Amino acid sequence: MIEVNEMSNIIKTHIEYNLKTGKLKGEEIQKSSRRLEDVKHIFLNQKMVEDMDPNTKIYEVETYLPVEEGKEGGLFFGTSYVYPGKVDHEFFMTKGHFHAKKDTAEYYWCIEGQGVLLLMDEEENIEAQMLEKGSLHYIPGCVAHRIANTGENMLVVGACWPSDAGHDYKTIEKKGFSVSVVEEDGEIVIRERES
Ligand code: PAN
Ligand code: ZN
């Protein structure tokens, strides 16, 4: 291998991205986790939620935010890990959101696992895309997005989005998604929500 001359101005970046696992490493990487008690309202069967351990892990996110949140022209990067599991028939999933600056897009790609990406526009039209290792997903602006883990192992999804996009969780908290990702007779089904 050709060695890098120490006097050259080639620098190493201080962020590592594991291409196999999606893991981000480095001092600037932020981590957050969502347990059942943090996201309990997203699930249909609230009675079942009450019977489960509130500490059940639902998902974790690692983010690299190299510029200030809200700055125009920058990009953010992240890896989301959704645990396998269900509340009643409904698969574990992320809260989901529109971007606060509505017309901002995002890329998702599936690193590991199996799942469904739910996309919902402002008229509540739904598109469900299959997440499987290597799948790439372009999420247009003004479209809410949520991922559900329909497999038996961790679902790992990478993301890249504009640093001025922000997150609007309130609209989804109030209206919800118009469909759920559920298991029915051993099959994965996109079901209209009644409530
Ligand atoms: C992702 C999501 C991440 C967690 O990085 O923020 O998957 O989902 P919630 O934000 O819905 O809890 C993204 O879409 N950023 O814009
Ligand atoms: Zn987003």
C-alpha cells in the first residue's frame, strides 16, 4: 500500500461510519433513545400498552449534526435502530413526522433488517415502501415519514436530511398516520386506522 506522507496536508476525519452496521462513532455523535413510555400514544391498542413494561426499548437514533440546527444549506446524517416487537398486532415503529420547514426532502436507506417505510402527504394519501437491506428511499418534501420494524431482528436505517428541515411532531401527534403496519394471520398488512 502507498503510505501517506506525514508532511502532506491530508487529514483524517474524526467521524467513523461503519458501512456494515451503520454505526456512527466520534465525539460529535449524539445518541437518543425512545422507550415505550416516550412513544406510547403512537400505538393503537392503549390497553395493551398499559400492560407492557414502560421501559421497553422501541428505537434509538445516532445523529451527526455538523452545523447548527436551522442553518440553511447544511446536511444532517443519522442512523436509526428500531427494535423488533409489537404492541398487540402493531409493529414497533418511530413516532414519524413532517419536517417543520415543510418542503424539505430526505434520503433513507436500509442497512439491516426488514420493515416498512410509511409515507403520508398532507391529504393523507399513503405510500408504503418495503425496507430491506440495500433499499434506497427518497422522501419528497411535505411528506410525513415513519418506519416500522416487521422483522425479527433490529431494523437499521440510515438518513440524510437538510439542516434547516426541523421536525414537526405535533401534526402527527394530533392526526396520526391514517394507516398502521400490522400482522394479520402471519402476514404484514397496511390497515386503515379507525380512530
Ligand atoms: C430521522 C428520524 C429518526 C427517528 O432521522 O428522526 O428515524 O424518527 P422520529 O424523528 O420520527 O422519532 C429523520 O427522519 N430525520 O429527519
Ligand atoms: Zn425526517
